Amino acid sequence: MPKKISKQKSINRAKTITELTVAVVILATAGILIKSGVDNSKSIKKSQYVDTESSNTVEIPDTTVEQDPNKIIFVTKEFPTRDKFKGDLILVNNDYEYFSDGDEDLVSVLEMNAETERTHFTAVDNTYMILRPVYEPMATMIDDFYDLYNNDTLIIYGSYRTNDFQKQLYDEFTASTSGDGDAPIVAKPGYSEHETGYAFDFSETVNLDYQGTGDFAWINENSYKYGFIVRYPKDKEDITEFRYEPWHFRYVGIPHAGYMSEKNLCLEEYVDLLRESYSYSGEHLEFSDGSGANYEVYFYPSDDSSEITNVAVPSGYRYDISGNNVDGFIVTVHKDEPVAFGDENPSLTTTAAETTESTETTTTIAQ
């Protein structure tokens, strides 16, 4: 006869079995989770798109290190693309025409002489004009020449010419020079530096034949100190395609005239050098002039698909900007002349005052 089990014992036994079952289930579940975690930690692969070696490294600038004084910050500024046809360094020759918009700031040499009380040089008449910014460097050069030699026979015999006057001269000289195999001495209308106002010709009142010899040799040898070059050197006729003209001077600015003189470069060579070897995105040309002033020069291409070109210019340094009359701009940084931000005052001889800063692009280049 089976033993009788009390109701209370039966309940206790069922409760115990239930608790043991729950415990077993919990332990089994925990084991599965632990195993899964271990397996997953072994199977995760490093992403090919994440650099785990450096992703957790944050470089903190060392503020105790003195900043490089030669580092220049460049910002972009808007310039009319058409301004590539204006400025001290425009190349005008048989290949590149001068495009005048009629806004040349011209002054009469004789009227300026009267205004500044200069009597030791003259011009043919009151119609002989040059650009206003060119007059003072030219007159200062002649002042220094006169102080050295007491020679007052210089006369401005060639200066600014209208396109019509250039055409008249060209037509007159074409017949006499055509077919002789020599380089021309009169440029085609539209292709003459005299139409820019940056060029002038010397003569002298005694023999009316300036050759840059005798006392006048000093002018040809020292004109670069005042920002001028002898535009058509004797040893560069194959490049300039013009005969040697010791009387023809062209203003390009002191830094560039000095560098060109030192390196024996004509304007064609200098413009090509900057375009090909010293663009903004690459190495910049750095040099010092005879006075020890330091410059940094680079070429920036024009955006010919737009009316506006965003040109990279230095922030915090005075700079000049000129078109090259070919395909862009030449920027000259005066590295010894730091200025407050916004006071750079570029001396572009066209619309520098109209430029506006673009805050979209800021680039730092250590030179």
C-alpha cells in the first residue's frame, strides 16, 4: 500500500523543483551570453576606412613656441578679371596688345615740371604726357643725375601716344624699314608701350641723339634703382623683337627692375619666369633689393570664364598687384612692411579700392 504524503510536503517538493529549474535556466542563459560576448570580441575586424592608430590622438598646439615670422597668411579678394590688362607689369609687345579703357591718369611733363619747380630737364611741348605715378620716379632719377653731372640737356622726346598717333608713326616708318630684315623700331598700333603711359624716350638738346653713353651712361646703369628698365636691351633683340633702344625706358617698379637688372632679364623673360616657375600654388620668388628690402612675388592665373577673379593676397603685409596683360596677375608682397589687417592698400593702378574680401577661402603658406 503506497505511503501517504501529506499535502504540505507535496507543496514544498514542487516549490523546490521549480526553484532548481529556474536556477538552471538562469545559469545556462548566462553561459550562453558570456560565450557570445567572447566570440564577438574576437570576430570584429578593423575597418579599412578608420585609422585606429591616430584616431584617438589629438594634437594640442604648443603655445610656448614662437610663431614663424616668415609665415604669411593669404586670403582671397575679388578683382575684375579685366584688370589683368592693367598695372606696372603688363607685357605689351608684338604678340600682346594693349587694351585701353580710356582711364589712364596722364599728366603733362612740362606742367608737372612747373608745378614741382624743376628746370633741369624738359619735354618737346605740353602735349608730352606720362602716367602720374611714373612722373616722380622719372623726375627724381633726373634730379640725381643733374646733381652728379650738372647736365641739364635731357629732353623727353617720346611719351604717351594715342592709338591714332601710333598708327601714323607706324605707317610712316613701315615703308622705310619693310624688308630690311631688321627688327622694327616702331610698334604696330595697339602694340606699343607708349600707348600705356609707362614708357618714355630720352633725347638731349645738344646732338639730339641719346645713346646712353658719356654722362648719360649713369642713367642707363642706375635706372633700375628708380623702378625703370631699358626696355629693349642690345642682347635681347631676338626675344623683344625690337632693335636696341638705349633711349627707351619703361617703368615696372623698383623691386622688379632691380631683380631684372641683377639677373639680366628683359620683361618678356621676367613675365614668363613668374608664370612658369613661381605660381601662387607653388614656390614663390623671394629676393632683396639693393637697399635690403625683402619681397615675395608670385603669379596668380585669371579666371577667364568669369568677370571676377578671386586672387590670393597676403593678410597683414603691404602688397602690390598688377596684371601681366596675358593670363593673370602678379602679386608683390613687401615683407618688411607689416600692416594691420585690412590696411594692406594694394597699389594696383586700376581698381584696388574696389576690391572686396572673400571670407570663404583662407590659406596659410609658410615660405
